[in-house]
Amino acid sequence: MDKDAITIRKATPADASAIQSLVKSLAHFYCKEPNLPIPAWLEDTLTLASFRGRLSDSEYDNRVMEVRTSEGKAELLGYIAMRGGSHLYHLFVAEEHQGKGYSTALWKALEEDHKQEAYTVRSSLNAVPVYRRLGFMPVGEVAEKDGIGYQVMKWAI
């Protein structure tokens, strides 16, 4: 893959379907037990209408990372969203593209535009190592709600 063909840009409501597909393909990583169903309250945040709402809401800064294929089509590699300028709401990289530094690139693109002294994230347990590499540190104990394990984390200057 030609890294020069990879871009990060502001997401628009037209990206909602592709973003939803990406996030839903990785949603199983939220569950502490891989075979458990995703709870209804979480499933409600993964609907197309929910993504369109966040993409249209000025409270959220949404970015996508994409690459142009040899056929000229854009392929979504990753997605990041920040709420309120300091809470990292979503950070997803397509499973086949993980481990290539794309999470770091997405984070740096968003963090550079916000320049806060501190950021928070409610990380899935699977993503804790990724957030640690980005400079986030755990705050408190691991928590769970309806089979969804998470760790509150904070990044500070």
C-alpha cells in the first residue's frame, strides 16, 4: 500500500455507512467474553442514525483515514471521533490494518487541532495497550457494564 495515498480528513454524514461498517466489524472487542451478544444500549449507539447524528453534531470532531485503491476508490482504514474537544469517543482501525501506526496518526491529527492539557477515553480492554502507546494512563480500576469491560484512561501534559 502506498502510504502517500493515505489521507486523514474531516468525516461527513456521507461517511456514516462506511464508518458504521468499520465500527460494527470491531464491536466484538468490546465484550469481555467474545461470544456474548452486544447489549442493546451499546447496539443503539452503533445504528446508522446514531453515526449520522454524531457526524452532524458540532460537539464531535470526526475524522476518517482512507486510501485510494488502484481503481481510484476510497477505502476506509480508520475512524476517530472526539467529543467536547477533550474526550476521545471512538478510535477504530480496520482489523487487517492494525499494527501499522494508523491509530497514532489519527490521534496526532486530532490532538494537534485541539491542543488540550488533558484528554480522557473509556477504552475497551482490548485497546488499552494502544492507548498506553498514545500516552494515556489508566484511571481507577477496570469496570464492566452488561458484559462490556472498559478502562477509563487519561492523557495529560
